[in-house]
Amino acid sequence: MNYKLRCGGKILKVLITGNKGFLGSHTEKFLLDRGHTVTGVDINQDIRKGFPKGNFDVLFHFAAFVGGRKGIDHNTWKILENIEIDRVTLQWAEDNCKKIIYPSSSAAYPATLQMENVVAIKEDDINLGLPFDAYGLSKRITEQMFEYCKTPAHIMRPFSIYGPDQSMDYPIPNIIKLAKQGKSVVWGSGKHTRDWVYIDDALRVFEYLMHCDTPTILNIGSGVPVTFIKLAEIIYKEIHGIIIPVQTQIDEPEGVKHRYADTTKLVSLGLGTNISLEEGIRRIIHG
């Protein structure tokens, strides 16, 4: 059955924390366009000091400090504040929300699965070891907190979601900016891989989970590992029509070596990605 038929047409009352961020802002617009009632809370308002009054059908809890690779590497204690933000939010949600949709992260998966060998990571792999960094650890701890939360929850593990209006802290907008200046540059060796998912494909998954009653843990990925060198080539060719040698900055951080999703569960739900990396890049560049 098509996911749209399973979703039905019910209008829901939705709360989005972190609605000014990349995922939160796109989700807010997406849901408003579909007629849902949406309330947004910006993390800068410090959600630990209070939430909107009233009850909600669904909580999308995006509020978190991230900040790209360098933001993660150089702000460990700031990253770990996310655990307390999540704890307070979950406690409040028990009395005020019927359902929580939580974007954990592919970073929550064990570092051992993301190093030398290119391995498709399955949802059940979560307990095989410790994450690579503090951000992944914070997400893993919050996932464990859900075991004590009385409100039903869906846990999403997005891989590398990208799209329009993403912060320059992230690879794709930064590589596009440099390509427009005639440069083809990536951090690290350029041989490291990621699994890129265009925001519209992710929003389809969000919508499905809004109307799904069975608590679910789900990867959001394309199932295709792409090197940063290949990514830079796609971007440069889209802008200039040619490919030039990619400059690698080995003194810059690259994170884990390889990270891509096993999408068996996602595809079984009819939620496999529709937008290729080439098409997604084209949409960002040309609008």
C-alpha cells in the first residue's frame, strides 16, 4: 500500500522544537502547507525554561546543538548539553504529547562499523559498540532514555540530510560556495563516504511516522555511499559543465571513514528515496 494511503488525511496539532534549524524549519513549512496546526519553539528561547501551554498530538524534537564537523569536535561539553535538553523535553512530553518523533542520528551507531570497511549499517547494529564522538554519544543516551518515557516514540536515524538553506557549517553548501568561486575542494582525504538524503525524501518519512501508531526505529538514508571527491565532482560539473581535479585538505577533519545506511526497512515501508544526489544538487543550485 502506498504510504500516502496509510497516512490518511487527519489534521494534527504539532509542536516542533528547534524550528529555526535546518530540519525544524523545513518540517514546519511542510506541515503548515498540509494544513496541520504547528507551534514552533526555537532552541535559543531555552526550552528548559518552559514549553507552550496545551497538549499536542505530535512532538518533533529537533532542538539540539550541532554545528558541523568542527562544531562537534571543538564543543564537546556544549554538545553534551543536548542530553539535558532531551531529558527535560521527554519529561514534559509525558504529560503533554501523544507521540514523539525524535531524530537521533547515524552518528549514534558504533564507530567500529564506520572506519576502514564500507558497511551498510542496520537498525539492529546500534548496540555493537560506542559511537565515534560526543554528538553520537548524546543521541545514543537519549535513545536509551526513551525506554523510560511513557509517551510512544518513533526514533529516526538520519544519515546525511541536505537541502536548500542549510548552514555553511555543513559540507554541501560549503562545497557549492567554493565551486562557484572556481574551486573544487573537500576536507580530509576525500575518500571518506557518506549517505546523502535530500530533505524532501526525509520529509516523506516524517509524515509517515506522524500517522504511524506502532513505535518504530528507522534509518533515513539512500543506501548509496558516495565519496567526498565524487560529491565535489558532481557539484562542480553542475555549475561549470566540466570536472576538474578535486583538492583535498588533509589537515582538516573528516570524521568517520564511511557511513551509509541499510535501507531494507525503509524500502519495505515504501519510503525509499526518490531524489538522486545529482537531482538534489541541481535543485539547490538552480532553485
